[in-house]
Amino acid sequence: MPYYPFGQDDIVRNSIKAHPNVSFYIYGGVVYYNDTPYQTGSISDNINGVMHVPPGFISLYEYNVDRPDGGLIYPFLTKDGSLTSFKTITTESFNSDFQYGDIVTGSYPLSASITRNFFSSSTQSRKELDALKNTMNYYTINSEHYAYSSTNNGSSWDKDTQKVNLISIPSIFYGSQIKKGSLELNFYVSGTIIGTIKDERRNGELIQTGPVGSGGSGSIAGVALYNEGFLMLTGSWDLTNGQHTEAYNPSDSDTTPNWLKFAVGAQDGIAISSQKSAWTLGFRGTSKTQVITMFANAPKGLINHSNNPTFLSFSDSKQASSGTNFYIEPPSVSIKNIVSSSYSDETPNFNKETYISKIGIYDENKNLIAIAKVATPVRKTEQRDLTFKLKLDI
């Protein structure tokens, strides 16, 4: 089998940047992701559906699809001198709980969904907000509303005491960054939209843009951290101007529909029995895929021979002679003429032809590292130049 090296211009490396749409719908304490319905599969005891994750969650590797709950696959390794372990196991636990030769196991699926954290009182632990303090102050170059605390323009706030509704979006949903200008949050009551906020200035400010005449229209309801995947909502005005009240949290006396109530029930520990409000969160992510494009050339006059036995005429003897110190192939074996004729009684002229069905990719040591297959074998004659375009996403 011949080897053909790639030329200088036969390998192209580039990056594809895409912005996939992402949407969440939150109602009744359940999160729905990209309008994905609940899928049961064929295994009846999968309480979380075919993917083994609750609604609104995404499975990282999509393992254990439609497997019974008692037969899930899982990662494992043996403790040895390399001290390799899982990130979910602490160093102390690894050293004390496992002996050399013990099997260390993990679990699948690895899943994630959006999470709501509401900070209502100054005495409540705010470690999540504290962790974002430096990041927020850094982004004040984009807008003063990122400031952790401020007394500018006659208004003041301090995230250590201010009521804050923090929406956390795992990076598995948006990639490297939430695309600026794509955020849209909607607040519904009984199917009617009562508030919409967007980052229409593309500077992180979440501005209430509608509906026309709604309470707080034009006001800034919070800020977005595009790279980190956080939405920090602080808008506390009544979106219905007193026309609607609802018990969003049994332990909270505030029944006003405002942006502090956005996404109630989204993994925040609040049990909701009945609810008229619903919310949608939409944005576009940013994914960068490294791509290698290879052009495999089949030059004219080459790659027209095959070692496949069917390449030779069936009537000829193809048995080679061999012994302890020799191997002799038949001196004259005719190649099968597979050229077709337009007429049934005519024998076409012989033309050496092959059909290319696979292309092997080798490293510098001639180790096979990849195989590309074509959907239908491609006819290769001595008069044809062929170029196969191979594309690999990293």
C-alpha cells in the first residue's frame, strides 16, 4: 500500500466560532431547556427519563442513555504509585480512605442546570456574592451598575445588604461567553407578559424594555457577567402597578411580582404548590471549535492498483509458491477488466481502474491514527485526478 505525504498546502488549521441559541422556561418549580420534552425511553424505572437527569438539566457526556437505574456505567481507577485520582475526591480522603490496589470510583451522569440564589437579608451568608466582588468592580469600566457598592448619582447600594437575585448559568450551556446583546428575560403572569429586560446596550446592563407602560420601564434591573455566566437582578419595582400579587415563597411576605422573583423554583429549594407566574431566559452562547482540514490527493496515473484478490481475473491461478527460503508469485496474472461497455456484444478496451472506499491517515512513524470512509466508493481511473477533503473537529 503506497504512502503519500501531505503537501505544505494540504493541511489547513482554523477555528469556527458559532453562537447557538439557548432558552430556559421556568414554571411550577421545573426548568425546561430548549423546549426539550420529558423522554421516558424503554426502561420503566428511569425516574429521571432516558438521560437520567431531571428536566432542565444537560448530561455532560450523555452516558447511560436509557439504562436501568441499577446498571449505570461509572468511571473507576486503581490507586497506584502515580497517585491519580478524581477531582471529586479530596487529597485527605484519597490518602486515608484508600489503600494501594483499591478501586476508586466516580459516578455518571455529570449534569448541570441553571440555579437561583436569592439573598434577602444582610445576616444571610453571601459567599457567592463575595466571590464575585473583585470581578464586578473590574467591570465598572463598562457600567457603574457593576459596582459592588456605590453612592453615585443620588442612588446608593451595597451588595452586602441589598436584596439580590443571582441566576447562575453553567458554562456547558454557553461555552466561552454569553454573546453580548443576546440576553432576554421575560416575566409572565397567567400567560401574559408583564416585563421584559434585555442587554440592548451590550455593556452588561439589563434594561427593562417592555411592555410599554409597565412598571419600571426603562429602568436597569440588574447586570450580566458574560464571561462568568451570572445574572445579578436587583429590580424591586412592581411590574403590574398593584394589579397582581402572588405568594412566591411561603417564608417571604413579599408578594409583589418583580425581578427579585425571577425564576423562583429553579433549584433554589423553594417548594411551589400552585403558581400563576412563569419565566423565560434566552441568550446565545459562544463556542469555538478548532478544525483541521486535510486534502488527500490521488494523482493522475497513480493509485490504480489493488492488492485485493478480486482485482485479478478469477480464471488465473493466484497461488504463490513458497518454501523455507523463497516466496514466488505467479509471473503472469491478468487484471480483471471492469470497464463497462455501452453495447452488450462489445468488449471494451482495458483500463486499469480502482474504487477508493477508505483513506488512512498516518503519523510520522507510519502509525495509523485515523480512517476516513466515503459514503459510496469513488471510481479512480488512470486519467483522473482526485482530491478528498477530510475535516476533523477537535
